[in-house]
Amino acid sequence: MFPTPPILASALSKISTPFRRSQLGLFHGKTKQYGNNVPHSKHKTRRTWLPNVHTKRLTSDALGRDVKVKLTTRALKSINKHGGVDNYLLRTKPDLLGIEGMRLRILVREQLDVKRTEDEALAQAEAKIQLEKEMKEAKQKRRAKVAHARKSREAKLNISEGIFGSGSTPPRVDAS
């Protein structure tokens, strides 16, 4: 099941990740890493490594506009692999998207649903117009067929009148 905006808002308060900044962009699961600097003297110094984060404007076909978002280079590579930000948002696991990614996913999905219903309505209207056109053509063909049959009957009648006279029966020949 996919989260709706109210569920998404309640989930925001429950997030207990140590690197909350990753929830505010497309980090594709990248978080802050911890480790030690160890020089030749073997004196360990604790340090952290942050993900490589950039602010980018990504073009969303579904939304019809650019989306300004913070993302990691890993997420950018995944977006290129999926063929665009819309496909990335729809195909990626929710665990890797975070709150901002899920918000964008919901927006994209809603826009795609709206476009799909519009396309279905348009397709139904086109099908109805096509059906009416086919019915009109069939009606014209029937009328043309009836007119052709009437003309051929009249032509046969005219031929028989010309040979035998105006009556419907042939004239009698006297044998005298």
C-alpha cells in the first residue's frame, strides 16, 4: 500500500534516523558514515563522511515543470538509469526515497492518474465519433445500394417496354 499525504505526515514524526537530512531530498539510501582517521602514529581520530549532495532542477514530464531537489550523485545515476525522475520515483523502493521522495511520488502518481482519466475520456469520445462516422458511411452505402437496385429495375422495365410495347405482356401474333 502506498502512503497518502496524512499517513506521510504522521510518518514524518516517527522517523528516527540519525541523518534526518536524508529525508529532505533524494539520497537513495545514502547516509552519514562514521569512521576513524588513522595516521602513521596509530592515534585514531573519530570523523564522519557526508554524502555527495547537490541541488538540481530535474524536469518532470508528469508534473509538467522542473522540480528543485537535493540529491546525491548515487540518486542522480539511478535517475539516469531509470530514464527520468518520474520513472525513478515510481519504480524505487519507498525505503530509498525518504519523505521528500514519497511526497514527489504521490504528486507524480496523482498527475498520471488525472492524465490517464483524461486520455480515457478522449479515447471514448474519439471512439464514439468513429462509430458515428462508420454508421453514417454504412447508411450511405445502404442508400446507394437501394438506389442502384431501383435504377437497375427501372432499366430492365424500360428495356422490356421498348421491345414488347407499353404492356407488360408480349403482343399476340396472328397465324392467319
